[in-house]
Amino acid sequence: MRTTLLMVALTTAAGVASAQTYEENLEKGAATTERNEMNVPFVQPGNWKTPYTAPSNWPIFENRGPVDRSPADKPSKVIVLGSGDPMPNPFRFGPAMAVIVNGYPYFVDCGEGWWRALGKAVLSQDAIDLPSIFALTNLKYMFLTHLHEDHTVGLPSFISNPFKFGVNGNKQVYGPQGIDEMMWHINAAYRIDRNEMFQGSIGQHGDGGTALGIPIRPSTGLEGAKIFEDDNVIVVAYPTSHGALEHSYAYRFTTKPDNRVLVFGGDGHYSEGLVEASRGADILFVEGITRANVEYATWGGATVEEKVQTISPYHMFPADLKRVQDESGVQGIVLVHVQNFNNPDDFDRLGVLKEMQDEGVTNILSAQDGDLY
């Protein structure tokens, strides 16, 4: 049976004010229009079994806008810039989040549309001063959970778009081994664009148009390794498991002004490293995928058995997330990168969330682009 919490103190759990019930926050900002916040016209496709036409991409099912679920008494926040996955959903940007501490952002993952995701977030939330927080001079630190394309394709925008507006100062991109090589190639690929900025009439300086890739080299074992610290945050990386990748990581942020512990699991199934990263944390931001409706997945094989065998090493089925929660004691979970496959007649925007609840996962919410936690 689905576990329902009638009242929970979520100030230190799923990041929402303690005066609100879990049920209220679950549905907070639910249907805002019959279609979506942009009221996009829609004609149902005849073939809904392609990556383009899957029901999870339909505007009629993207029927809520961003909401503020953050605790009023905690100055540190997390904004979900992009909650999408590799599916070409035109209403969700690629995976991207930001931890905001003392008015300064620290970015996690850089999916498709990263630059535009910042614009949407600024226009969606007024609880904090996002135009100042996302000042171009503040767009400096990026932490990548892994080097798959859908989590990194926004990096050229992270580097080059602020540079176009006259911002200097090299950026730092932390990530798995290989990030230094990736950044070298991105810097080289956009050399012509960068050179024109300071050779042409714009007169931009030559520095500031590149980024430094900093490989993470955690110690062996599951204890994690501190990879970053400043006056605002401490960041510890833990190894996770995502398909055949040799290196992928979860990041555990501890915010110094209010001691929030915020974990970003990236992609992947159950792993001991993810459990250690999430141990006793306030919120785990993590992916989820349907198991009950995996037959409708647009990838992974021709049969249910083939799809389960292909998908399970890469993504988080409900039973996996239940195990992570039970073993880590994490207080709240926010789903991002949700792969919500189903047929049109039975599709529910919160379908994967409800599957997680049916499995026994508690204090769990599902994110939309622009949500604040």
C-alpha cells in the first residue's frame, strides 16, 4: 500500500516549511492550467511510442509551474534548474541544479538548455534575489556527477555565454577523471568564437573564455573525499554506480551558515557509495524510473525482460531507492531526471512518485524546473 504521511516536520526533511503537511506540499502548485503554464496547443500524436512523442513529453501532462518548497528559516536553498532526462521533452531542461549559500551559487550538472534554465528560474521565483545570485561574475563553480552527454552538453553555454557579456575570470569544473580532457576539447572547439570576442569590435579580453577541468580523485573505499571547501560550503564526493562508467559520483554539500546537508546522486541504481553520501542528509536529489510501466520505455530492448536487464544497471527503480533510504536514513528525497513511461490513457505526471510511495519510500517529492527547495 502507498505510505501517506499526514503531517511531517519537513523543515529538515524534504526542504519545505514545517507548518505545511506532506500532502499539501505533494500537490503544491499542481494543475495551473488545463495544459501547462505556457498553454501550448496540442494535438495528440498517432504514434506515441517514439522518443519525440512519448506521453511524458506532452504539454497536457506538464500541468504545473515552479513552486517554492524551501524552508523559510533556512537561508541556504537549492533550485532545480533542469529536471529532464535524455527524452526530448520541450518543457524540461536537462539535468541541472544549484546550491545557493549566502547569495552565491554552486552548480551541479550542466544539461541541455542550462543557460536558458537560469533565465526561467529568475523569472519563476521571487523568494530570493536570483538576478543578483546568478550575476554573471558568480557563474564560476560547476560539479559534474558523471560525464554522460545529457549532464554535460550545457558546458559551452556555461563558459561562453557569460564571456559574451564581458565577464572575465576562468571557471572551475569538477568532475570524474576525464573532465580535464573534456574541458580541453571544449575550450579548443570554441577557440574561433572566443578569439572573435576580443579581436572584434566587442573588445573582450582574452581571458575568461575558457574553463579549467579538475578531476576528482577520491580515496579508495566508500568514505568519500573532500574535493572543495570555501566560506560557504564543504563538498565531499562519493563513488556511485551508473552503467559501465568507471567513474561517477554523488556530491554531499554541507552549508556552513545553517548546516544543511544536501546530496546530489546523479544517475544510477543502488550503491553503497550513494548510501554513504546520503547518510542522515536533509535532502537527496536523485533520479527515478518506472518499474511497473517499463514495458512502455522507448529504449532498452523489445521485451520487458530485455528492458529491465538493460535499464537496471543505469537507473533507479523504486526498490533501489527504498533500499537507499532505509540504509542511509536520509530525511527527504526529491526526484529529478524522472523517466515516467506509460500509455496515454493511464499517464500520471506523478506516476513514478506514486510507485516510489507504493514501494514504501517516504518524505518524497517530485521536482519541476524552477522549483526551490
